[in-house]
Amino acid sequence: MSARIDGRSVEVREGESILAAARRLGVEIPTLCFAEGLRPEGGCRICLVEAGGRLLGACHTPLTNGMDVVTQSARLHALRRGLLELLLAERPAGALTPDPAGSEFERLLHAHGVQPATGAAPLPAVDDSHPFLRFDASRCIVCRRCVHACDEVQGQFVYGVVGRGAGVKLVFGADERFAHSGCVACGACVDRCPTGAIGDSDRAATDTSERRVRSTCGYCGVGCQVEIRVGGGQVLAIDGARDAAVNRGHLCVKGRYAHAWRRSPDRLTRPLLRDGEQLKPVSWDEAIGWAAGRLRELRGRFGPDALGLLTSSRSTNEAAYLLQKLFRAVLGSNNVDCCARVCHSSTAQALRTATGTGAASACYDDIEAARLLVVAGANPSEAHPVVGARIRQAALRGTPLLVIDPRRIELADQATLHLAPRPGTNVPLFQAMARWLRDSDKLDAAYLASRCEDAGPFLRGLDAVSIDAAALTTGVPRAHIERAAALLAGGPALFVTGLGLSELTQGVASVLALTNLALLSGSIGRRGAGMLPLRGQNNVQGNADMGAMPDLAPGYQPLDDPGLRARLAREWGAAPPAAPGLTLPEMFEGARAGRLRGLWIQGEDVAQSDPNQNAVLEALESLELLVVQELFLTETARRAHLVLPAAGWLEQAGTFTNAERRIQLVRPAASPPGEARPDHEIALDVAAALGAGWGRPTPAQVMDEIARVAPHLFGGVSHARLQGDGLQWPCPAADHPGTRSLHTERFTRGKARLVPVEFVPSPEHDVPGFPYTLITGRVLEHYNVGSMTRRTPNLLLVGEDFLVMHPDDAAREGLREHGGVAVESRWGAIACRLRVDARVATGTLFLSFHFPETHTNRLTGPQTDPQSHCPEYKVTAVRVRAQAQPAAAPLLAARPG
């Protein structure tokens, strides 16, 4: 089938609009209310075309067989001009003017010869109450693009249109101010506004950018692609890359706006060496020489096992690889760890046990293809906002959504069903769902027979599971457990998980129990289904991939594997020790006991982020050598003997790997301040000082070495092949396209295992005198320990950590909103202010950890999962009382509550 547009033949595609077909031909039809990727509004009529003597709206009219379309004629020009004149006449004089270099609307005015009205009517005030967004009502033509962008991309439903005729206007928030609306500052509306009525502070002035740099966001593990506007050597603004598979042009408030940290006067710009109680600036030569000398001295006195390394999940794959190589091949220590193991090791270990690979089997595109979405122990709207928006949009389009979380997270509002188990009781909940599936004969029997082993013994073992007992333990009614299991019974599901499953004393058991449900429903290895564990920091996945683990080399290869050891001997000049090293909690214990003498920490503020803070501080103070690579003088860096100023994600080259195993390029947009250096260069400098003889490989050359060391995962990965959307591992050969989904034909271990688990209550359950259960986590506006976001205007959105408590509990304790509270556990005590919110269940509290003055992790204790050694951040027994404390005036609340 074919049609004609302006005399040119074009293939007719089912459901395609005239506008889309014209753009395929390179024929431009003017639009105003239409924006690519959004539902056609069809209201402005600027896209009118002629076909068969009729006027048709090109944005929403399908192109049909034999249609002869005219897009440019005197009649159409006159109609469009008249429509533009009417729109301009409704605006105050001078608000919008014909301008070939102006906004999209102003360019249309110029192209159609529309002249502005004369006069000088006063313009309404611009709403600039928000740190990032601004609204100029004088420029708004009520095209509704912002309405559709907010509804269909972010799903926040901030905007509305009221009135009729000349009185029609855009509204948002209780008092029509951004600062008091439900806006989450994703910027989707800014990108699509055709007049500049909705703008932001990054773009308020004339764009002086000289170039754009394509890179990967350095905040959470979603891995959004960004376009960085650079001018005068500075980052001016950040946009989402429209063609990116991960984010499709969308960003969150952090990725889009929180870049002012790199200009902070607090940035470290010179190495600092301890002299008594002070840290004093020294040259790089002195710093590198001193570090190498102290490492050599401690190894000589106490042996290599007296040295340890913590690599950063905020830095690049290449930097992590070089540092672990330095400690293993040059210093001879396998005491290498990272926050991937500290936070995500429960998930990795469980998935590796059941399937053979400890990473996501699915990818983000499975969200749109899913039959059922299960979000368990994750809060993507806050911690992984772009993925959270994709899940929300899928639910709004009708995809069933099951949310399992002790709190009523934002996604619960779109959920088909929300289960709120008592914190730390995931195992009995998932076991009860498995029992219902078995008893109701709702299993994928063919999948279990062909793709799993030990299904029979596992299913018989469910005889010991009582759904009624599980309901009593978890606090989830039996009817809700059965309804949730019935949702799974319909076929494969996509399981999106987070730290709410892994950061528990039963972290491995929780993930195994959920993986059992995925196998019983035939979910793993199928399109629109599988396991999708989200990663907290930008390179958590890559950091683990690079071998920053005490028991695994790069590519998750066992250290005692003969083939690996021969390969490493060739590449590194020496094979590492075969015995596993210490995990980070074991390193802290060793430091307190005097066995670990030196620790190198790259880009992690363990004094703020790690549990049982008092014990962590004691460990740091016990060290003879503490080297810290950092952007700022964090709580950990303040205690260091040597601080090395590092480059941030906007300032160095390399790669990050996101939660769906996608390796993407990171490109520097600006130079680091002062004498700060990229992380991989620091590793190379110290290696050279220790006589390693590695030379000065570029990040691209380091990636080539990684490919040789772990060819089964990265053999086909190179910087040259990572343009655009990068590659998802495994990618074992240069002609391999990368792997979208794991386990499609067979599991890495052959057949999957259904692993029986038993529920063991947390040591923090039912502690006498501590009636509340505290969950710690993140909020949308900040990232990790806040060292970057607290140095941006995000601080005006959320300026402190709040303890969140249910209104009934607050009333019972006599506590008031924004009042001071003291929070105590068996491990420590803190003071902060209170926020009352019914989204937490009675008996449950929530506290973020973004502000060092809160000392949140003084409360969390020493308990860890016995298999993964992952700390229990999500269950801490506490008590609360009122405490007199100066209560600062609440800052801007971009989101109610």
C-alpha cells in the first residue's frame, strides 16, 4: 500500500499518522501541541494538511492507502498564520515576538510573517519559587504539551487546564507555584514547552554552550544517557539523550539539575597529608611517594594480608579494575571489597545459586513487555526515578502491578495490590505464595520439568509451610497473600527488586524465596519477565564485575581457577593469592583487632554509610594507614592519613555498567578542579611508584585488558564498540551483539535450582524496650551520603533527614510534625526532626542517611546475613521520645509530605 505526500510516494504503515509518514520522508509539517513520544492532542490545528479537498490534522490522522496529501499551500499558510495570530493576540504585548532564533513558537511566528501587537501591557510576574523550575504565564499558549509530558512520561499529573475561551489557563499546585506543587523536577515539561513558558534555572539565560558531550549519568544505577552542555570550561546544563535506550530523553531531578557540586568551593584540589592533627597540602609527587612507601613498609612488617582496599561504585570500571589489580598483583592482597558486596551481595549470591549468574536476567525494555510487574523491596520512584516512571506508565496503561513493601511507596498508588509485610518477613510471605501456587495447581509444570532441577523435593517441602502462620508472622492477611499468588498464576512476571530484600539478616534467603516464585511461574529467561534487581549507585554492577570482591576475580572468576591464574600471570605479571580475602566488615573487625594495618578507600564515606557507625569509627581510628580518594573532605576523609583529590563523573573518561548489565561510555565534559586527577591515573601513579611497570594505558586500553582477562563476559567489549547505547554483557566476541536477556535457552548452571529456605526472625525483631522497627533508605532529591547533592540547590528541596512516623504512633508518643525527636537503638542514639506520614505502617519508622549530622548509622547494628555478610540496614529495633531541639523552618517541599 502506498500514498503520496507533496507528490512523493510513501509506504503506508498501519496506524502511522500523516505527520509521522511525512517526517520519514523529510517533509516538515509545523506543529505546536504535538511532541514526539506523546499522545497527539490535536488541538492547535497548526498541523492541518489537505487531502481529497478536506482539511485534516496531520498529528492524529492515519495515512491510508491512496491518500494524496498536500502539506504546503497558500490556503494552509493563511490558515496557520491566522491561528498563530489568534494565539499571539491572547498573550500580553511583548511577551512573545517573531524570532528566527527564538522559541519554537516564535520561530513559527517568524516563518509565517506574523507581526506582534503594539502596546506595552504589563507582564505578569514569573514564578521562580522553585530552585530549578520557573513559569512565565505571559508566554503560555495552553498547548497542553506539559500536561501530556507530566502525565505520560513522569506520571506525576501536576498540571491541569481550567477555564474556557480567553480565560483558559494552565494550573499546578495549591497556589499555582512550582514550589508548592507535586512536581518532582524531572524537566520533561521544560523539554517540550514550545514557548519557553516553562523553563528552568539552567536555561534561564541565553544558552552560551560551546559544545555538547554525550555521557552516562553518575548518580543511580539506572544508567541514563545525558547530553552535557559545556561553555567556558564549565558544565552549564544537562539534558537527557533523546535516542537513548535506557531513558529515552527522560531524567530525574538529580541527573538533570544536580551538577553544581563540581563547582563547589569544598572540592578537594590538592593532596592532603596528615601532620599531627592537621591535613596539610602536599605535591602529588610527595603524596604518591609517601603512599607507596607506607604500603611497602606495612606489607614488609605485617604481610600483604594487613592491607585492604574498598573500591568506589561511583567511579569507572577501569579505575576499579586497576585498583584491585594493584592490590592483588603488586601488593599480594585479596582483601578487596566494594559497596556492591556490602549492599547487593545477598541478591548476587542468591541468583548465582539458583541460576548460575548473580545479575539481572531481564532488562528495562521488559517493563513495557511485561504481563505482570512485581516490585519487591524497591522504591524506584525515589531511588531509581526513570525506571520508576516507566513502571508507573506501564501500570497506568493497564499492566497489573504487585507492590511488596512495608511502606506504602508511591508506586502502591498505581498497584493492583500492595502487600505491606512486617520488615524482615519476606521469606514466610514468599513461601506462603509458593504453597498457594502448588496447592492450586497453578505452576508452570512444563517449565519446571524442562528447565529446573529438584522441583519435586522442593514442592513436597512446602507441606511444612502454613499460609495462616505466614499471615500472622508477616501481618499480611491471608486473602491478600492468596490474591498476590493468583496474580503470579497467570504466567511469567517481571520481578523488580531492591535493597529491601538484600539488606537483611535473611537477605540471601529472601531473594532465593522470590527466585523460587519466579521459577514456579516460568518467569526467568522469557521476554517481559525475569529478575531485575536495581542497583543503588551508578556503577555498583560494574564495580563487582571488575573483581572488587574478596573471593572473585574480574568477571566473577574463582581465584583458584587454574585457567584464570595462568591468564592473570600473563596479563599482570603475577597471579593473585588463591585464598579469598576479607569482606569489609571483616576488615573493620581486623582493624579493631590490629590485624589489618592499612586501608585504601576510594570514593566511599564509610563513616557515614556503613552500619554500626561507632564500631566503624573505632576501626578507622585503629589503622596505621588510611588513604582516601575523594571529591570532598567527607567524614571518612577527615580521619585519613592521606587524602587524594579525585575527579567526578563529569570530569573523567571510562565506562559505567548499569543494573541491566549495560556497559556505557563516560566522557569528560570539563576538567577536574585544581590538581584533582581521574581515579584511574591515581592508581597508575601508585603502581608505578611500587615498580609495577604498567606504563600509562588509556581507559580504552584498560578495557581491552579487561576483555582479555574475562573473555567469557567482556571478550567483545571495547570502547570503540560502546558508542550510543553500549553493550550488555555477556559479550564474548568482537562480532557478538551483547546479551539482552539471560537464560533464554539454558541457565548458566545448566538447569535452575529451586532452593528450600527457612524463616529465621531477625535479631532485631521483638527486642524488649524497643517497640519500633526502623527502615533506612533514600529520598528522591539526594544520593547516597549526599556529598554531591547537598552541594547543589537540591538542598533547598530537602535540607535534612527526617524520621518518618505514622500519625497514630506520633499521637501515642506525643510527638508533633517537625518537632525534635531522640531515636535510640541498642547500638547508638541520634537526634533529628519528625515527619508524620501515613505511608509508613504503625510500628514502622523510616529514616534516610543523606546528612552526616544525623548519624543515621549510629542506630544500625552489627548483624549481617551469615552467607553474604550483607549488613541489616532494613530492620533495627528502636525507641523514640520527644527532644527539645531548635526546629528550622521547613524548606521548600517539591512533593507533598
